[in-house]
Amino acid sequence: MTTHPYTLRIQRNRKGPDGRLTTMWQEFTVQATPTTTILTLLEEIKGEKDGTLTFRQSCRSAICGSCAMKIGGRTRLACKTHIGSVARQGVVEIAPQANQPVLKDLAIDIGPFFARIHQIRPFLEDGPDTDAVLEKSAYDQVNHVTQCILCGSCYSDCVMAEVSPEFIGPAALAKAFRFVSDPREGQKVRRLEALSLPHMMWTCARCAMCVESCPKDVKPMEAIVKLRTRGIAKGLDAGPGPKHALAFHQDIQEAGSLNEFTLMMRTVGLLGTLEELGTAFHLLKKGKVPSPIPHKSQGVAELAKIYEILEEHPLDVETKAKEVVPE
Ligand code: FES
């Protein structure tokens, strides 16, 4: 295959004696075919141009998760990404994962990410259901989430992790779903209670970046939505997150559109709404306050029928299969 010149614009990060990180960009031009992987090119640069370039890699087969880094603005596995698919006018930018502490160049400290995984207690816990049988359908659901290779791509691209560093993140929540959805798990309700606390499942803004960036198609956001549904079903509906979701549900079911005028009051209550009066006045000045008169959409009766059917036969929206919900 014909080779072309490509420029890799690599972020170099160095810690000084005071522990402060200095960042600069360095360009390397290499000759490669469009199907050459970014990892191959990084190794070539390290071997032939600059031996100090630091990055993680191990399996070269999209299995170990070590080589996840920002490539062309999104977090991807360097060993799975072809230069031709990400270079624009022959140039691609490479940086370490975001939302994680950088150690050197493209290598991050993976400790905080794994601490989040440990936080959800990633093992089956004893309880009354310990001896339950794992049927095939439940196994398929559990197995889908266990495809996660803990590369951290979802956490790196997560917009909520960026604004709220205490957020436990999509990978840990997908892992939590693996246990909550396992019929043999003995502490499902205790887990859901822990997941209902601040910075856990209700912090997700459902931006779907984790679904986009996951190299194994785990779809963490869908696991988060299922966790939330199960939490509400168990009566864990006290915080602003579940109240917001229930208000959405009620409006769409009854009127086919949101009543944004009362949404905040129903989500955070009177006190929370009063705290946001400044924002309300700002919106008022810009003419953006929604109408207090609720709007009823056409075809609401049809929508109500869809709700009825879904409530009677809950579907896994992704697989269109009946969702397995252990007691
Ligand atoms: S080197 Fe193991 S996933 Fe890329």
C-alpha cells in the first residue's frame, strides 16, 4: 500500500521538581499507510526519533485498555485507531486522557479511575439470592457489561466528570449495573441505595459521550438509565434526580410535552427554586421564561397507549428483548 506523510502533533507533559506540570506540543512527521495504527507510529517515534516519549501500551489487540488516549479530540485506543481515519489534512493531535491526573507525556495516573471501580464493590455479595440460577437471558445482560476493558475512555470523554470531579463516572456505574442485574447478587437494594447518593448515578447528564467513546460497545449510559429505573422501582425517588425524571415522565405521558414552567419547582422544591431566582430573572430579561400555560400536544391518546404497553411489557430499548429484572 502507498505511504503518505502524516504529522503527529503530540502533547508533551513534564513535571518539574516542584511537581508542576509543563505542557507543550511537539510535531513529528512520519511516513505511513492510512491503515497504520497510532500505536505503531508512537512506537516508531519512540524508537527512532525521541526515546523520551512516554505512553502506555501492552496487548496491541484492544484488550488490555492501556493505550487509551485523546486522538483527534476523542478518546480512543491507539492500537485500534488507524491514522487514515483520524488525520485531517494529514495532521492528528494526540494528548493524554482528560479528567485524569497526567504523569508524563501521554501517560496518566490510573489510580483514581480504579479507586472509583473499587468504590462500587466489584464482586458478588452474599444475601438471600446467593443461590439463584443465572438464566441465559440474564447472563446475556450481565455479559454485555463485562465486555468493559477498563480503558477509561468513557471517563476521559465524560462531560460531567469534567465539571464535577467527584462523579463516580460511567465505567464504575456500568460495573455496578453488572452486579445489580445479576440474579445471584445478595445486596441489590443496598447497592441501589448507595448509587442514589450524590455524585453517583443521578449525576449523569445523559450526554452519551460514553456510548460514543467506548471501544467495546458497552453503552455505559444505557446501564445508568437501567440503574435509575430500578432505583425508582425500589422507592428510591427522594432526590432531585429521580424527581426530575418522574416530572418528565408525568408531563410526556399526560400532555406529550414538558411543562418547563413548573419543572424546576417539581425537581428541587420551593427552596431550591428560590435559590435560582437570579437565573429566572436573567431568563426573564432575555425573554426566555416558558409559558405558564401547559401545552397539550396532538396524539396524546396514542402516546398514552404506548406508555401502557411499555409499562406492561418493559423493553430493553437496545436489544428489543424483554429486560430481565431480578427481584
Ligand atoms: S495496547 Fe492493549 S488495548 Fe491497546
